[in-house]
Amino acid sequence: MVPRGRALFWQGEQQEQTIKVLRGVVRTVRLLENGNRQVLAFYWPGDIVPAHVLSRLFTAETVTPCHIVRHNLINGAYTRDGSADTDQMLEEMLSLLLMMCQKNSISRIASFLLSIRRHLPDDPKRLDCFQLLLPRADIADHVGTSLETVCRTLAEFKARKLIELPTRKTIRFLNIDGLSRIAEN
Amino acid sequence: MVPRGRALFWQGEQQEQTIKVLRGVVRTVRLLENGNRQVLAFYWPGDIVPAHVLSRLFTAETVTPCHIVRHNLINGAYTRDGSADTDQMLEEMLSLLLMMCQKNSISRIASFLLSIRRHLPDDPKRLDCFQLLLPRADIADHVGTSLETVCRTLAEFKARKLIELPTRKTIRFLNIDGLSRIAEN
DNA sequence: CGGCTTTTTGATGTATATCAAGAGCCGTGG
DNA sequence: CCACGGCTCTTGATATACATCAAAAAGCCG
């Protein structure tokens, strides 16, 4: 079990591994010259972090406490096609790029919510609710705004009855179509 | 010779080729849902457009009249490692991403100018001047602003004596360090 | 020389960053 | 069990960079 906020590898250190997430959430991050962070992607239970292709460019960190398995590429029984990892990274970067191309943050946040929806674990306490595991700052650094804007946008979605936020880390989706329309801009 | 404004391949049509630029400039472009364009990259004489990896996602078009050679991957004498093309595309997407992460367009445009500087052909008529082959709209769609902002920013660089613009399509760099400082933000 | 495209510049409105202060939540330790 | 300190989050006020609309100027080609 890896506690939250730990680095799994650092930007620049070459990895010969692949990391599978069993429980929790992992993020890949790049530290920018101007001091800002860019979150490339989040990895959910079942996802694979292709460490050997990412590690040159990104740092991986646990967003929550995590269970992970490291697969050694050299001698381990590694079944994946080598190009699959590169393809996955390409896909991640493309989807981030397309997100960044959307002009206003409201549609970026809407499409982000839709994209993570299927991954969120149920909230045992509440019906139809999910645990929104990510801090606002992480969302902001992924979609390219400030965390204040994330807050305000979520508040606005709530006001428009697109979502509910029973607690800060709990979300209920009320109107998926409405969110989709906003996401399309 | 391919005239300007022609498509070399269309987003979605699978290519089994690679395209080498001998003269002129090529751009790869993606049409976005909201009607906007995103220019992924420009290709200068000597550059290779890895058509077989890009063509699923991007369209390639000539920015100026071009001389190109198409290399067939299947039976042609193709010396490049297959993964080199994927790597190149990754690099292109990463550099675009990092560019989009810079918050203000002034630094994006500064770093863009610096990045194309070495590729620009000399202007035979003027000393120390280069032919700025790209239309403002292409620059805008690459760095993610409006073409008006590109104009104003160039005008500002001129006012600050960082560059000169003897004609619309001619540029002289007066203060590279100054531009670099702006690029770093 | 007209007519077309590209570029420039101006005026205006707006989204969002930034600064700031307060509120809610959580874990630790008394 | 409560109290305290430190986080994260929320909300407000303000400033500003930039998009957008519009019109004029410059360059280009037949």
C-alpha cells in the first residue's frame, strides 16, 4: 500500500517498468518552467501506467492511497505489445491536447467530469453518488485553469441542476445530456 | 511541384507513406468539433511528415508551393526505424502541449518565433532578414490565439525593438535574448 | 487599374486569473 | 470527547488579457 502524495517515479529517471493500478488513483505530472504543473492523465484501478515511456517526461504520483503492481519489462512475463504503451501515451496526449483546444474552461470541466464518471467508485453511504477522489487543484492543473475556477464552475453546474455535491468529495450526476451539450461547447 | 493550399492527405484516410519536404512548408492540421483548427506542426525543407502515423488524426496541407517526395513504406527502400516516426509524432505533440501550457499568448508567440527562426529562408533582398512564410492565421491556429492577437503581438515586439518587419512576410530578429526572456515568461 | 485576400488597428465586452478572506473538514493530541 | 492547527475548499472583489466585431489599409494578381 502506497500512501497518498508519493512519487512512483520522477520525471527524467529512466524506468524499465510498467505499473498497474489495483486500487486508488495515480496521476502523471509535468513540472513546467514557469512553476506551474500540468497533469497529463489520471490512472484508475485496472489502468496501466506505461512507466518506461512516460518516465523521461513525467512524474507519477499517488493521488490517493494506492495498491499497485510493478511489472518488470526485462525478465518478467510481460505480455503486452511494446508499441501498445506508446500508443496509449499518444492517446493520452491527444486527448489532453483536444481538451486544451476547447476555449472556455466550463466546457473543459464538463467534458472532464464526463470522462472520469465511469471510473469513480460508488459512495456506499448515498444513492447514485460517486466518490470524487481528486482534489480541485488536480482538476485545475489537468484542464488548465485555476482551482478557483474549478470551484465556481462546479458551483454553477450545481446551480443549473446538472450535478449535486452532497459533500466536497461526493458527486451525483443529474443531467448527463446537459453536461454533454456544454462539453461540446 | 504542389501549389499552396493543397492537401497531401486527409484526416482519417490511412496512409502507407512518409512524405519528405524538399522545398516549401507543410502543416498538419486537425479540424475541431467547435469549427476551429489546430495546427499541430510545420514541416520545413529536410523534414519528414510521418504520414502513416499522422493521417489517422491529422490533415496535411501545403502552406506554400512545395516540392515533396513520397516514400512508400511497403516495398520502397525505407531505411528509417518504424518507431522513429511515432517518436517524432510524440515529440511534436509534446512540444505543442508545452506551448499550450504557457498562459499568455505573448510568450507563446515569442517561443514560436524562436522555434521557427532557424528554418526560415534568407531574404535575398535584405540583409539579416528572413522570409516569414506563414500567414498570421496559421500562427494563430498553432499557438492557440486569434490572428488579431498575433498581429498585435508582433507589432508590440516591433515597438520594443525585438524584431523588425520590413514587409508583412519578412522578419529581422534584433534581440534574441529579449525574445527568449519573454518566451520563458 | 480594380477586385480579392491578408493584415493592421480600434473599440468593446467578457472570461478568467489573481488576491484575499472566510468556512468547512480532518487528524492529532491533550 | 473536545480543541486546536492545518489543509482544502468556497466565495467575493478586482484587474486584465484576449476574443470578437468592425472597418480601413496594404499587398497581390489578373
